Amino acid sequence: MRVRNLHILPKFRDGWSYLYVEHCRIDQDSKAIAIHDVNGKVPVPCANLGLLMLGPGVSITHAAVSVLADHGCLITWTGEGGIRFYAAGMGETRSASNFLHQAKMWADPESRIEVVRNLYQIRFAEKLDSSLSIKQIRGMEGVRVRDAYAKASRETGVEWKGRNYQRNEWSCADPVNRALSTANSCLYGICHTAIVSAGFSSALGFIHTGKMLSFVYDIADLYKTEITIPASFKTVAEEEITDLERRVRLSCRDRFVETRLLARIIPDIQKALGLNNLTITENKDPDWEMALPGSLWDPENGKVEGGKVYLPGKEEGE
């Protein structure tokens, strides 16, 4: 049975963070999904699940994708350990209002600078001087991140030689760099889910640019010094030396809960973009709403009703 009222869907901030799976088969199980692997069947309630990350060796049925979409769960296809991002499914938002606001802020140089300043301001406890240039603020951010690495190194005793890794030679990187890449991948997935769920574009970045995940990087950078850097160093410092990537993912999941990350992402996006309220989908069947044609852009009126024929010499509405 399909959801008839999108208001009864769980809010993003109330959901779980993510679930990563690999080498398994996923299908529908009643109104949820089930994961089948060599160990048997594991039912997964998906009503509160925000993100399902599909690693190598996963097959998923059409019915499972349908039920995940009905519950607003974003699906991403990733590399082993959730490290590389390949593709994503659609979130639950049907309105383009938030995306259009984002595009408007992005397209105007003055408003883009305003958003960039807002994104940096969220990271600093002290008020940034309005006379500071973006270049100067970027330098302050570099010092802040460098200090975060140094602090994590001192507190855990893990040696820090700098951020250095190559995707094509994953095993050649030192443990802390592998841990950071794993942790950041989890963080990117959560931020991507929030962005899509709220109807924004992951590609229209303000600080970052030129990538399909530029806005994801903008938002994820708000939380790295608080979440992924400490989690990575702490995990590497543990005596256990096997299965590093899995232990990092579990550590990140715990920190997502401890820091109430899911409840913070969308309000932070609102703050950065100068939005007081996000657009809420109306009380309508999602299938019915998706079937509507939408409006037509008009240079004089902004937009006119879609789904109708406009003939020469006829008044609009005839």
C-alpha cells in the first residue's frame, strides 16, 4: 500500500543515519525490506532509514526500491566500504522551490558571497569581521582544520603526517588517512541524503564548485572537525588492527547520534541559504502529484498553468 499523505512520513531529523551492505540480495519484505546473505535473512524496517548504501556484490529488486522510495530513503551505489560514490536514487521531495532558491543564491555573485560567508561563519564560534575577504577567511579555515588534526593526534597518540592518499592505491595509505576517507564518505552520504530530502541540488556548491557533489562537500565541511576527524584518530588508536573501515563506520554512526547530526543538517542549510522555512509537500498522493505537469515559465507573469493548450489569439484560460 502506498503512502497517501506525505506528512505522515518520518522527518529526516528523526530517522536513522545510514545502513551499508555488500555481497547480498535485497528484496521487499511486507512493508519493509529484507537482506539475504550467506548468514540468512535479516529484516530491515525502512520507515526511519535515511540512507541505504549499496556496496559491491549487491542485487536489489524493483519492489525493494519502490518501498524504500515510498519511505523517503535515499539509495546510493558506492565502492567497497562505502568509499567511492557512483550514483544515487531520488529522494522524497516533489517541490522544486528550495532548489530554485538555491539556484538564485548561487547565480548572483553578491548572494553567493553571502552564502559562502554564512557557511564559514557556522564553523567559527567567534563572529567573523565583515571586512575579511574570502581569501582571508579561507586561510583562517585552513588554520582551524590544521589545529583539529594536531589536537586529535596529541589526544590519541596517532602520528599525523598530513592528508595523503590515492584512490587507486588504497592499501598504500597509512591507517589514519584510510580512516579519514572512510569517515568522510559516511558523512558525505548523510549530508547528501539531507540535501536531496529537502529538495536542494547536490551539484550547486558555493565554496566548492565543478563537481556533482559540490554542495555536499560544502555542508559536510561544517562537521568534519567535530565528527570525522576525532572518530578516525580514535579508531586508529585502538588496539584492534583488523577491519579498520568497518570500525570507523560504526564509530561515525555513534557520533552521528551523539552530536544529533541529523537534526542539525537541514537547519544549517537553511541558515546558510537565508531560508526561514523549507517548502512542505502538500497532502497529496505522491504518485498523483508526480503525474501533474507543473507550471510553465513566463517572462511577464513568472509562471502560468501547465498541462493546457495555449493557442494564438486566445486569452489565457480559454
